[in-house]
Amino acid sequence: MAAAATRPFAVGAVAVPLGLPVLGYLSNNIQVMFTVHLFLGAFWFGTSVLGAVVLGPVMGSLSAEANVEFAEGFVPKMNLLMEPVSVGVVGSGIGLASMMGLWASPTPSLWAALGLAIALLVLGFGPLHSFTAGMFDEIAAEETDHERLASLNKKYGMLSLVELVLMIAIVATMSGIRWGF
């Protein structure tokens, strides 16, 4: 997949989302870590909305050949980028909570945020990864099974809606953390 996405993209897609939280934590500056967490979280959330609400339906409406052509460029890059972004968001959130001293007396909202973050990681590294890997395999095959590709795309789209609901819930828990709940 790294070759299909280009090696420079693959390196950046892993190094930036995983390196930023490390740099934020090492800075020992809550504002820097908050900015890293907000940036990566907004990127993850925005990409989830875009994928579930826009790209999924658009890909589903394309001809079989156009769908394959689009997916050839899109799937490898998304798969390589979003998993490190998700780890970077969760890692920076945990690091930020630590820097703010929130783990000393965790609130129900903090525990809920952690539980939702774990659920999002399981969803992303489990079935969503499986669907994108299956789409990549179909695209790379000599004879693309367009029905299987469409089925995987549909399943991915439906599960992306679940991911989106979990992300909205985690934003709500962060509001709870901010207000002491």
C-alpha cells in the first residue's frame, strides 16, 4: 500500500501524526499539546464526516470503472494516513489529560472519552481496516470484482456512520471534561 500511495506520502502520513503528539508532550506546554490534539482531532473528525457523508455516496454513484480509478488513488492514501492520525489523536488526548493532571482525579467524562477513544481505535484497526484492505486487494487484482468492491465500499460507508456517531459522542465527553463532569 505504501508504494501505491507513494513512499514520501507514506512516510509523512505516519511521521507527522505520530511525531506531533510526541513533540507536544516533550514541549511540556499544555497549549502546544492542546493545539496538537485539537488539530489532529479536527482532521480525524472532518475526514470522517467527509468520508461518511460525501465520499461514500459519491463513490457509490460512480460507474464501476470510475469507482476503481478513484479508489486506486484514494484508498491507499486514506488507509496509510488515518490509522496514524487516530493513534495520534488518542495519544495526544491521553498525554494532554496527563499534563493537565486530570488522571489524578478522573471524572466520568474522562473515563467515557477514554472508552470511546478505545472503541474508535478498535473500529478503525478492525473492521474499517479490513474493508479498506479488501478494497485495495480488489483494486490491485488483475480482474476487479466490482460487486465485491461495491459491497465493501457500502459496508465501509455504513460503519463510517457509526464512527461519526462515536466521534460526536467523544466531543460531548470533552465538553463534559471542560465543565468538570
